[in-house]
Amino acid sequence: MSMHLSEELAARLRGQGATPAELLSALRHIGECSDCARHADIEDVRESLSVAGVTHLDADTQLFPYVDEGLDRADLEIVQSHLEICPTCREEVADLQQMRRRQRGARTRRWILSAVAAAAGVAVVLLATVDLEQGDIPARRVTTAKPRSSDAPPPRPHRYPNSEWTRLVSEARRMGRLSYPSTSGALAPPAAVLRGKDSASRESLEPAGIVIDETRPRFSWPSRSGWTYVVLIFDGDIEVASSPSLRAGHWTPERDLPRGRTYTWQVEATRGDALDILPAASAPPAMFHVISEREHAEILEARETFPDDPLLHAVLYARSGMKREAEEAMARVKASRAEGSVSVPDRR
């Protein structure tokens, strides 16, 4: 763009109606022309870049020159503007800067490119660490200190083959916490105020108030001497499974429960002519949800393909509402950091 920005283009920039090509061209011109920089607010342009979904920066023509401080003023403005709105490219730049610091004696661009190619098998890996006491996931960057030998296990990837996994992990690191479905609370409604004999019904029944992966969960309840039990499982108002008469306080169905459904269950306890229902009418219903086939398949794939990536496991568990499993995965993240198996410098 050799001439100044037109009024029409400036209006589209302010109204976030410009195309990605126009946005990048406008940024280049603004970097060279102070008059147009005052005329078209750079913050409007940056916001438009985000709305338009401009693609990530090119490694060879933008990221490497930026790290090597080899960009001219116009290109530098474009890269810096993009980095302000794109956490993915910021991570790429931080990785390259970390790698450059590790490359002792590097003097030429060719040497750096060769080092990157040699390290492609190990690259850099991203990992979030969690402070369980505070409930936070401070952003952390993990880099390998040295290229691994050929017999070492493959590293966790910078980006996953499933773009949704990459988005979930990046979002967890950016927000500093895991995100759970808003419907999770519906599985554990508040109890009514209990008085008298009903207070005994507050004893634990499992599973209740949780999301699970098992299609044949182990049901358990407090048992009492001389009582027999029958478990009834409902999908809405429809009874979908029941147990035979039991003496023990646990039972596992012989058939799978369909996935992607929310179930309510109860126990009929009898002794002679006495009948007791668990949970009591004044207590919350015992409810649980079995994750869908798709969610199950993705979690299984992630655990098999990336067995040493507990952060990925955690975000997939959290997406499905499996809080217990997500917390256990985050505990493994914390344990890995405490063991010092990887370098996790703080981001100040």
C-alpha cells in the first residue's frame, strides 16, 4: 500500500469488517506511515485481526527473523501486533528464544535452522502445573535440556493431531484452571433439612453426584446385619436394570448401561415386614452420568497415544465432567514437577 489508507478501509478496520489480507497490509502500512497510524487506531486493527481469525505467523519469514532481531520496522509492527492477540504464536516465540539461549556459540541463521531440524524429534513440550491447594494452574513452560537418544520415548507434542485437544490445553493454561460443564451441578442437588430417623439416610451411596466412564459401575451403600437389598436403576422414569436379592452392600450389573445417559438409582432394603428406601425421600436422589461413546473414545485415545501427558488427560476428563479423574491427573502434573523430571521455569 503506497498511498494512505482510504476512508473506506479505515472505517472497515474500526468496524472489524476488513479481510485478513487487508488487515495485514494495513498493519504494514501503519508501521511505515505515522499519519495513517494516527488515523486508524492500532487497537482497532489488532481487534479486527482476532475477529477475522488471521492465520498464525510463518516460522521462516516472521518468527525466526523476529527472534533473530532481523525484521524491519513495518514487519516488526505486524509480528508484535499479532503476538499480542495470539497465545499460540507467543508460545512459539518463547520456545525459539529458549532454544536460542541453549545453542551456545550460535552465530548464524543457518546454524540455528540446523539446530531446530536436529531437535525436531524432541522439540519443546508445553505443560501446565497445578497448585491443588489454591485450585490454580499456573502457566509453565517445559523444555528438554538435551536431544534424547533414539531409544527414548517420544515427547509430548507442541500441538496435538486433534485441534480440539490443542485448544483445550491452551485454554486451561491461559485461564489458569480447568473448565467443567455447567450441567455438572445438576447431579448433586441440595438436600432437604433432615430430622429424626431420616438422618441415617445421609450415609454414602456410590456412585452419586458424579460423571463416570464405567458402563458397569460398582454400586455400594451402607449395609446392616439381617437386611436384604435390591438395587433399581432408572433412566428418567423407566427402570433399566435391577439386581437380584442381595445380602452385601454392593453390586455390579452384568450388562452395560448405555452411554451418554443420566441415571438415578435407589436401594430397597427389607428385613421381615420392614421396608427402607435409600436414599430417603428427604435426601438428594442418587444420580450419575455415563459419558458418551465419543468422549470415551477420545479419552482412551489420549491415554494410549500420550500416556505421559497428564495435562491432556485432565482437560479431557474435565470437559466430560469427570472431576475426580481430572483432579487425579492434575496431581500427577504436580508430582512430575516435584520430582524434577523436567525443567519447569517460572514465568515471572
